[in-house]
Amino acid sequence: WGLGSFGRLSIERAGFFALVTIPLSLLCLLLSKPLNLLALGDHYARNLGLNIRRARFLIILISGVLTALVTAFCGPIVFIGMAVPHLAKMISRTSNHFTLILNSCMIGGATALLCNLIARLPGLEGELPINSVTAFIGAPVIISVIMKRRRKNQMDW
């Protein structure tokens, strides 16, 4: 469990997993407008009529429940959650959270599937923990984000 695996997810459990995660994921799409407003800053968001306290509470609650569900069913799969949103932003070149949420879902699912296939390659005895495979994809993305921010901070001086 500590290294993450999709191997323990049965059809019955996958049905319950989908029953809970699909409505919560759709709620995330509804929260894209408050996320766009919060990206402008608290002062602007408040002036545009956003209840910042309620919006932040809903965002943290829904993302926390989704994270807890995935962790409960599959174990901690670290680099998917860390790298995929940055990768989606790099690919889509937009700050619109509606587009970013949809792209993150598609890229995250494709990345998880690819990593799961690599972890179960023929010729390997058993299966590798999925985090050992996701690190090869996620670590370069995280390093590039850190390097880009470092360059930006040096230019601001």
C-alpha cells in the first residue's frame, strides 16, 4: 500500500469508487470560476462578489475528499498529483481552471495508465510499485518547474 498500486482495485470496488469520484469531479468543474477569481487575488475576487471563505472551504473539502478516496483505494501515488497539473498547464498554456481541470483529468488518467502498464511489463516477476515508475515521469516535470521559477526569480532581481 505504501508505494501505491492499482492491483487491489476490483470491479465491485471500482464501481463504488466511480460512484463517489465522478460527482465530486464534476463539482470541481463547477469550482473553476471561483478558482479563476482567486487567481486574480483576494481583493479582486472579493470585489467581484466571491465569498472567499466559502470558496476556499469548498475547494479544500472537495480536493481533500478526492485525494483521500484515491489514497484509500490505490495507496499514495505521489508524482501523478504533483506533476500532472503542472504538465497540463505547460501543455494547454492557459490559466483557465476549467480547461486545466479537464486536461489534468485526461493527462492524469493517461499517465497513470501508462505507468501501470510499465509497472506490469512482461518479463518482470510480479509488479513494480507504481511510484517507482511515476517518479521517472514526474521528477523531470517537477525539476523543470523548480528551475523555471528559479530563473524567473533571478530575472526579477
